[in-house]
Amino acid sequence: MGYSKNELIALQKFYTNQLLHSTVPFWFPRSYDKEHGGFLLMRDADGSLLDDDKAVWIQGRATWLLATLYNTVEQRQEWLDGAKLGYDFLNKHCFDSDGQMFFHVTKDGHPIRKRRYYFSETFYVIAAAAYAQASGDAQAAENARRVFGECIAYATGEKKLQPKFTSTRPSKGIGVPMIMTNTAQQLRETIGDDRCDAWIATWINDIEKYFVKHDIRCVMEQVAPDGSILDHIDGRTLNPGHAIEGAWFILHEAKQHNNDPRLIKLGCQMIDYMWDRGWDKEHGGILYFRDVYNKPVQEYWQDMKFWWPQNETIIATLLAYLMTGEEKYAEMHKKIHEYAYSHFHDKKNGEWFGYLHRDGTVAQTAKGNLFKGPFHLPRQEWYCMQILAEHLNK
């Protein structure tokens, strides 16, 4: 069965309450670094600090979150001031002399490490754009658009990342068109940029052309340059939650184009394929990795349940249901919602544990590290809250 109107109202209230009374209060204000700027986000279950280093991409994500809450939920001065802490820290400490961003810095902003991809830059773009909308800071808007241009140059190969990385087995990954689609969507919906629509269409076409395999009902994580499957361990490895995240980016784009039926069909097919591949029929939840031909997966965490694939699947299945009215997506959403909030949510301290064993027991208690912070969960609760409110007010 689908959702009744009263059930949708209850869901909207639930996500709003979780966001504002469990998730956001776990992180803020305790994570504001008033001494050095930015945020101290590497935290244990009770909020105690595990490490005072700073992951640059998560500094950008947290800045985006606070500015977005200010823009769309309530104009709390604390959120705007917090977003400024993050935005200023990013500008002051997180760019190398070559224009690339660091991945990992000390609490006072000294560089520790760079990575060979430009995800730090994409999260800077959405952070600066959201902050520009919240604050009216024209320089922040200019910076967001400038760095977005740099990301386009990296994505197209016009500019090369350093340190240089080459392989004798060339491939392309779905991560680039996915992250660039969402970056462009956020930029367009905050401060606007005339480049966004055309590039989003290009990146979605790339996803459909190269990564979606209708004949075997699958979305590949990486492929050969011509889109063929690389029949090696890395090439065969699927990440169902990641592909499902890409699916809701495409559904979101369909909404911006009067519920474009082609994009709705594509997004829903991607959800269908990767739900079938990723849902754990024995224990529930989305598995981390699968092999396209059901062969053994190399990574030891392949059958664990990480927090973020559950978040992305909650968004995707709810959005698919609201856009299509198909009951199967309501059923999927009920399953993933009930699984995630009964296993990941820390009812004592708020927020979610990040890492579960396959059977749903907590593998370790950290809620913040170089990869987990205030993004996937609060974005999920915020986005679901927004689309439900929009649907109910029609």
C-alpha cells in the first residue's frame, strides 16, 4: 500500500523533528571552532572529540548545511554565524598555492594531505553559494562560480589535477557526473549560473549512456572509456547506495523540468536496479558493495551497512513515490526508513552511528571522522521534510 495523507503529514513532522531536535543539535553549537575557525567534527557517540584535524570536504558540507538551514528553515543568527566560520576557514586555509584544495588539514589549518580528486572543490562551491544566498556576500557568489568553473575544467580534462595519477587500465567513474550534477543543481538553486542547465543535461546523459546497463539491470560504478564493463575486481564492484544517490539527483532534475518523463523513468529504473542488487533480504538495509556478476568482492567491508547509503535510499524511494504514486516505492521507503531509524539512530545522544555489521549491530561508535560528518543524514532529513511539505501543500 501507498501512504495516506495523514501518514505523509506524520512523516514530514518526523523528519523535521529529527533534523532540528536530534541531528543538528548533536553537531552544533559544540563543533564551532571559535579559536581557529571552521568546525571540530571528529566525534564519538556522546559528542566527545576524537581528533581535532579537519577534513576539508566536510568543512564545506557543514558550511552548506548551516547556510541552507538559514536559507530554507529559519533565519537563526547562530546558523549564519556558523556558516561564516566555515566559509572563512575554507578560504583562509584550504586552498593550496596551485589553486587546488587540500583534503585534510590540522585544526589551525596547516595542510596534511591532498587527494587526486576535486570533491573538496565541489563542496566548496555549494558552501560558498549557499553562504552567498544567506549573507548577500557578493564575493562569496563570485568565488562559488569561479571554483565551479575550475571543477568543470577538471571534469572535462581541460585542467589536470596534481599529484598526477595515471593507470594502464583507463576507466571512467560515475562519481564525476554525479557530483557535478548535484553541485550545479545547488549552485543554480541558490545564486544561479547560466552554465548549469546545459552541463547538468550533459552529465545526466553521460550517466545514462555509459553507466546504466538495462540489459543486466544494473548501474555500474566504473566502466571502460567506451562504457563497456571492465571484467576485473575493481571494474565489477558496484556501490548500490551511490547509484541510488545518483538516481535521486536525476529525479530532482526531472522536477525542475515539469516532471520530465524521460528523467523520471531513468531515475526510477536506477532505483529499481540497485535496490534489487543492494537490499539485504536477510537482515535489511543497503549493503555497501556487490559484484556485478555476484562474484566475491575484494573490500572487507563489502557486507557492512554504512550510514550514508541508507540516507540516499530514504530520499530516493520517497521522492520516487511522491513523483509517480507507485506503491512499490512507498513499500521500499517504509522498509529502508524503518530499518535505518531502528538500527542507526542513537536515541540517547542523537544523530546516527555510522557503521554497522551486516546483522545490524554497531561496529564502532564514531559519528564524525574524515568521511562522516553533518551532511548525508541532515541533508536526507532536510530534503525529505522539504519535498513532503511541497507535496502536501499542492
